[in-house]
Amino acid sequence: MIQIYFRISRMHGMLSVVRISLQGYFAFLTDKSFWCNP
């Protein structure tokens, strides 16, 4: 039971990290397009 809980929490943490990195990547892309096309 504890192992399953740790596995789920680890998966959730990875998903949140991926979501944050995707948000930062899209913000970087929009900044780049904004600077390229003012």
C-alpha cells in the first residue's frame, strides 16, 4: 500500500514538473515570437 502511494505521488510530481516546464517553454516561445515580430 505504501509503495503504491509513493509511486502515485512520484508520478504526480513528475506530471507537475512537466506541466511547469511546458508552461515556461510556451512562455519562452511567446516571448521569442513577440520580440521577433513587434
